[in-house]
Amino acid sequence: MTAVETALKTTVWTAVCTVDDLAPERGAAALLGTDQVALFRLVDGRLLAVQQHDPFSDAYVISRGIVGSRFVDEVEVPTVASPMYKQVFDLTTGRCLDVAGKTPARDLPPDLRTWPVRVRDGLVEVGS
């Protein structure tokens, strides 16, 4: 068994909405325990989840950001730009790609946390 298979078996999955509830290229916020998660459905069908909390503005707004893409190391990655100060984050890794001249609030790390996402019987499930 690989490390990925082991991690997936121990993951607790929580249903948060149906696939049809998520509009392509738009974010939606969901509550996962005490964590606010920003869910994104891409035009290619992928579903990605990052933290809703913007570390630069200290506001829970990432799901309201603008979805796009950037080339990182010659690979195109899906991104979201924060609606507050326009920092750009890689939706697959959570890494901040452009700090837009700002520093994170309260000495927070600049990157977003990510969660695994899957679809079962039409329900979007987020792992924790």
C-alpha cells in the first residue's frame, strides 16, 4: 500500500453540497467542522478546496476571488486571485504566487491550506 492509499483510507469525508450546486469557475464557501473552505469547480470538471481565510486581508473571502490560470515552471495551474488585495494562489497547492506588494496579516503564512475533494453519488465530499 502506498502512502497516498494509506492517507485516503484514514481520511474522514464530509458531504458539503451537490456537484450541481457549484458553478464552473465560481467559488463557494462551505463549513467543514470549524474550518471555512472555499470550493472551486473548474471547467475541466476538477474540484479543488482551499481555505476561505485570506491571510493578507485577514478576511474570509477567497471563494469570492477571480478564477484563472498561470504558468508555473512551464505548467499551467488553476489559480484564484483574492478579491481584497489581489494576491494570486495556486488552487492545487495553495501556494501564493504573487504577494501583490503586501505581507500577510498577524504574521500568518502566505499560502492557503488545501483539502482533498471527491464526488460520490453526485455529492461533493471534502476530506479532513
